[in-house]
Amino acid sequence: MRNVLPVLTVTACLIALWYAAVVPMNQQWAQDQARRAGQDLSFSALVADTMSQQRPRLPAPHQVAQELWNSTVVEEMTGRRGFMNTGSLSNRSLIYHGWVTLSATLLGFAIGSALGIALAVGIVHNRAMDASVMPWAIASQTIPILAIAPMIIVVLNAVGITGLIPKAIISTYLSFFPVVVGMVKGLRAPDQMQLDLMKTYSASGGQVFAKLRWPSAMPYLFASLKVAIAAALVGAIVAELPTGAVAGLGARLLSGSYYGQTVQIWSALFAAAILAASMVALIGLIQRVTLKRMGMAA
Amino acid sequence: MRDTTTAPVISAQALNLTFQTGDGPVHALKDVTLDIAKGEFVSFIGPSGCGKTTFLRVIADLEQPTSGTITVNGMSPEAARMARAYGYVFQAAGLYPWRTIAGNVKLPLEIMGYSKADQAARVEKVLELVELSGFARKFPWQLSGGMQQRASIARALAFDADILLMDEPFGALDEIVRDRLNEQLLALWARTEKTIGFVTHSIPEAVYLSTKIVVMSPRPGRITDVIDSPLPRVRPLEIRDSPEFIEIAHRVREGLRAGHLDD
């Protein structure tokens, strides 16, 4: 709990800086409006205007918070297409779009983590894979995801695969890498003495893996899963951009930029950030519980 | 075919081992010939690089000799290792931090496929043997260094191999703890009648514990003296002040010095 105060302080400072930036960023439009109306703009009127524009260059924090609230709770509770009135999520709410992105993220993260662990096991146990896989894994991450994402979408679309799977594949593409790197390191964490000990028991390769390498790798696994799930979310959002902005947080970002809806863009950004933070926190919780049960309180 | 009842448990003939390093070959063992009988407590003493740990690792099939022959229980070291003929205690306790003390002691038993009931019974027995009965559910970090090392000895004893190989097990511990553990080790040896191979840097430790002291010297690693101790098997700590003890310690020291004069 003693961590809360510094975090709140930093957050308060950031919000203050943000508010301070809102006035100069949006004043041009406010002054143009006043000049056309032939009015003089007092400073207080300027501040009030820059904080409440329809399409500000930089929306004020309370506008973003208001939009987040309206496009989640209010929309679902009272909206014509909201959950309360129709029994299904409204396609105008961030809950709906967040879920679309989240489902692709989770699927991609699951596949990516499994693939990453499998590759790491291969690299640690097989000399040929050790020499060949890692350079390719690194090369895969040097290709800009923005360049390769539309290709994957288009190719998969051509063979009739649309919707969740192509997005999940792009999430996989980004999320397997930290898991490979972390797990190779983790599975190699046991020192020579511990491996010798296993040899004196004539332990099989499978036993060495299950009893020594896998438990040793646990702290590394959780650290890389945290990176991987954030990367998976980025992958899912990027994957939504070339699909024509149908659904998902990426679609909200894209349609927001089409129509100059900066408040919508920012609230989608914050929704993504909150989603990522919650998922990382969830993995952190699982990590704490697991390591505590293993006697390795982190 | 030799009679197995009197045949040595460990028998090395003209053993050589050369490591290839970046600075050229290192002769870790040269013409090592040694027989160890059943129930003996054999210490290997010598300065760093004399090959005492290497010899122990050859017995354990953790290193391969370049030439010469060695048998353990009449088998090759590899066959002996596969038959789980020995327990090995390393310099560091090397307990798994994610397992309790009981879980650590159980590790070899799980690997060797003992039944659950047998595992529990054996864990209880060996923890009692090393006087750690009350600590079964503690994690390693909750124990002192000496207790951790005792737990690692219990782990090596759990599957009841006839041979116990110990590589400077008490090297990292202070003198007082070491004395206590030496006493306990002798009591344990008397009770279990195991054959023990023990690597150490310490002359008093070697003389106090052993029925046979093997003095080694470096470059190349070789045996310079083998001393059969006349001390009785039952040894109170005070025996270290007796003339016999001091005489053996003197001979060990002479042997170590002679090895160094060759440099």
C-alpha cells in the first residue's frame, strides 16, 4: 500500500501537465471562432473553450474520462443498442470493441506463448535448433509489424480465413518472441552442479526437464509472459487497422482519425492501455500465487 | 573373476585423465592406482588442482578417464551410476529452492520410482539420521548453511546406495559447525556402514574422519602417499589431541609438502 502515494503523485503531475498543454494546443481554433464572431476572448473564456471543444487537437483529461464513461457504462445501460435494451453488447460501446480486440489478443497470446515455449524447449534440447532458430526469431522481429500485418490479413483473406484468426496470428507473431528469449534463458538457468546431481541419479531427459529445468524457468516465464501479453494487444490493434475498421479498438482508432474525433481516439487509446495494464496485473497476480506456492516468494 | 565379498568396492588401475584446454592439455590425473575396500572412509587431500575432485567425479562417471581402468562395485562407473550405486554430495548444498526440505530429499526417490509410501518412510528416516526431523516442511532459505548441507547429505542417503561420495561438503562452513558435522558424519558412517569417499582441504578433518588418507599433489595430479589410519573406528573429538592423531597429521603435512617440492 505504501506504493500508492508515489504512483498517485506521478499521476497527478501528469494530469496537471496535460491540462497545462490543453490551452496552447487548442487556442488557435478558439481564437479563430472569436475573431469571426467579432468578439474579444478573455483568458477565462479561452480556457473554458479549449477545455470543451468538440474536436480539440488535444482533448482535456475530463473529456476523455467522460467519453470513456459514456461509451461504456452509459451506452450499455441506456443506449438504444445497449446491453440493457437488447441483451447484447452495443456496437457503439468500448466494451464491445474492447472485447473484440481482447478475444484476438488472448487467442494470439495463448498460441504465441505455447509456440514460444515449444521453440525454447527445442532450442535447449536440440543442437540444430539451437544454431538455427534464434537468428530467424530475431529476424522476424526486425520486420515492421505495420508492413507485414496487411500482408497476413490479405493472404489469409484470399484463402477464406477472416475474422478472429488473422488478428490472433499477428498477435502470435509479436508475442512468441519474448517467450522464446525468456524461456531459453530460464531453461538454461540450472547450473552445472544441479545438472550433475541429476546425472548421478541417472535421471532421464524428461525427468531433468520436469523436475529441474521447468521449475527453474518459472520466474523467467512470468516475466516474458508480461511482455508477451502487452505485445499481443499491440498486434491485435495493428491487425484491426487494415480490415476496414469494422470492430475492435483498432477500428475505433482508425474511424476516429477518419472523422477527426480526437476524443474517441484518446478514449480508445486509454481503453487499450487499461486493458493491457489489467492483463499484465493479472499475470503478476498468477505469478505471485505460483511462486509463493513454490516457496520462491518474488 | 574375483571373489566379490573381498574385492575392493572401488578399484582404479593406472588412471590418467587429460583435459584439453585453450592453454594446452592439463594433466588432471596421472597414473592413479587405488583400491577402496567396503566400509572404508577414504579422504582425498591435497592443494587445488591436485585432481582429488576429478578423481571423485571419475568414480561417479561425471568425467571420463583418458586411459586406465576403474571399476565401481565390479562394474564400469557408468553401469554403477545407472545402478544408482552411489550418493553424491557436492560442495554447495544445491537444494531446489522451490521444494521443501522433505521435497528435496524426496527428489531422487521420485526419479528412481519409489512408491509414495516408501518415499515418505525413507524421507522420515534419513531426516532423522541427519537430525533434521522437525524441518521437513521448511524451505531451504529458512535453514542455516550447515542445516542445508545436512539436508543435502540426507538427499544422498535417501536411496540407500552403498557408496557415499562427498566433494568438500563442509568447505564453505565455519570451524564450529564443521566439527559438529564431522562428529555426526562419523556417527552416521558407523550406523550405516557405507563406503565413503571424501574430498577435503583440511588436514584435521581428513585425519579425524578417515580410515585411509590419500595425499595428492598437483601438476600432474597424482597420489603421493596413502596412509592407513591406526585410529580406532569410534572417535571422540578429543582424539585430535592424542599423539597418534598428531603423528598422522604430521605425516599428511609432510606428504603435502613433498608434493610441492617437485614444482
